[in-house]
Amino acid sequence: MHCRVATVASLIGALAACERGGQAGATVADSAGVRITLAPDADSTFASVDPHPVMSLGGPDVSGPTQFSRLAGVHLDARGNVWVADGGSAELRLFRPDGTHWKTRGGRGEGPGEFRRLRLLGVFRGDSVACWDDQLGRLTVFDADGELARTTRMPPGEEVAPRGYTIFADGTLLAQFPRLIAGSSLEPGQLLKDTTRLERVELSHLGREALASAPGPTWLWTGHSQIPLPFTLNPGFDLDGASLHLVAGPEFRVRVFQAGRVSEIYGMARRPREVTQSDVATYAAFMEGALPQPQRREYLSVLDHAARPRYLPAYDHVVVADDGDVWARIYSPESFGAASWDVFNNGRRWLGQVRTPAGLMVHEVKGDTLVGVWRDTLGVEHVRLHRIRR
């Protein structure tokens, strides 16, 4: 722990020296051997995204396989097939490149290939696709044709199943174990500062290796529920081989973790953004439209809380493209508005920005195709593929 603190302090010093000296964009290394690459803040477009999708599945008037609820992952495979994890039905649905339904696997249950709480993790060892069950603590692998290949379940015991995010090449899981707090130990008005701790989990014997940690949301305990303070978020992260790219906090930085420590930092020499009254009003308008009473009233009651952050988060989501480029989404209180992304190549050079359509949550970047989930004004989920023009 003392070593980690010293490393973070030296990183802050190196970043400050880099920006003061006007050497943004240069690569430096601090005494701990951490490479830091910062690009000067500029106005440059890397690519554009066609506003009209090349494929759209779902809608308020559809039925059958394209009627989605609580989507828990989307994947575009090498043959152009689209894999969709529908959390509402606990089904894995496969669609051909032309959008026609191919097959459905899974369903709610505990038998082989069934799920209680489905999450699609993505490609695994060639063309196989891995799924995770947050409730059963079970990894399920399907072959390229959507047929059940194997399952691996956590050993029996009292351990709470982790939340799985993605899978490493050796079959270990990138996951987070939930923090359990007894409500009886809390007082109304108490603040709970969360920390996201990501671990590499070997399922067969539940071996655990700490990979990364970052501040998460700050919650207010009302006496019967937890309410997040505005502008406090879970970190965003994605995996590139054995390297974990993570974004958190007000600085426009991406931290890369390897084997439990920061190996490099890259990003933009851009000043943090102070929270404005316009930001607060936008956040409030979103909550009013997204939440029912009385939940809405509780969420709005913390808008002016003394512990609310002074600065906005810089990035809130990161996606590693299949060509190694890293897309970092710039946070906006207008959650369903069009989003701007900083794009970096695998050498950490800033390539410019991309703007994605309003309401689209990007899951994958595959070549010239953007794969994501779009919500319409009714809150109905659609799976969409958009063309990227570079």
C-alpha cells in the first residue's frame, strides 16, 4: 500500500511538470517506470459516424426474437453475425448479417446453457463467445455456431458470486465482488464512498488476483435506500489482452493496469471541467424524465449536497477497438445526448474525436462498424450497427 501511494504521488508530480513545461504530447517516465503520454488539447476530427444505422433490431411494435428487455451485451462476430444477450428473458439470441433471426439459446433456469442473470462477455479463444451468470457464478462458452461448448461454475461455498465483465485468454474472469453492508449499521444521511476493485478470478478454485481499483460513486443512505450523489460514477474500463484500460475522476487520463499496478498513463492536457448550474439543471431534467415518484424526489434532494463534486468526471466509458485504438467517451450530464469520444492509437497518440448518435451506448468497435444499444424516446432498446467513416 505504501508503494502504491508513492507511485501515485510521483505520477501527479510528473504530470504537472509535463503540463507546466508545455511538453504535452511527449512521452516521459517517472521514477517508478510509468510511461505518461499527454496530447495537447485541440479541435480535430478522427472519424464520423453515420447517423442512420446499417442494421437496427428491436422497437416498440415488434414481437418475437427482436423484442428486447434489459440488454446485457451485444457482440458482432467475425462472420458478421450479431449476438444479443437479453437479460429480461435470459436468452442469447443470434442474428444473421442481414438481421434475420438465426437461433436462440439459453433461457431462464439453472441447467447447462441456461441462465438466471445473463451477461455477454464477448469473444473467447477464436470464434467462441463467453457468457456469465452473475447469480449462479457460472461461465458458459458457446462455439461459433451458437452451440453449448462448456460451462465452468464457482465451487460451492458461502462466497457471493462476483459480477463478471470480460474474460481473459486463459479463461480467467475480470470481475468485481459486491460489497455487502447491513442497513442496520447505517444512519440516515450517512455518506458511503464506494471503491471499485477489479480482480482476476480463477473459477475452478476461486483464486483471486487484485488488478485495479478506483473511486466509485458516493452514496447517501436515506434510511431505506441508497442515492448516488450527482457526478459520482463507477469507473469505465475495457481489456486489451492482459492490459486493463481504466478511466475515473476529473482528469482526462486513461490508466493502464498490468498485474495489479499502473504501467502507463495517457490522455489529454485538458483542464478539468467545473460543475456549472447548467450541468446541475441538465442532470435534474434527466432524473425527472427517467425516474418515477417518489424515487425522483429522493434523487433530486441531493443536487446541492455539500459533498457533491466540484468537477465533472472527464471520461465515463472506454472501448478498445479490434485494431487496438482506444475510444474514451467524454462525460456529459445529458446522458442520452450525442456523445464525443477521444480516440488514441495503440501507441497512445491522440487521433482526434468522434461523435456518436444520441442515445447510443457503444459496446464494440469492429473495423468500420460501431456496435451498440440505442434507446428510443419510449425507453425501448434497439440493437444498432453504424458505419464509421474515417
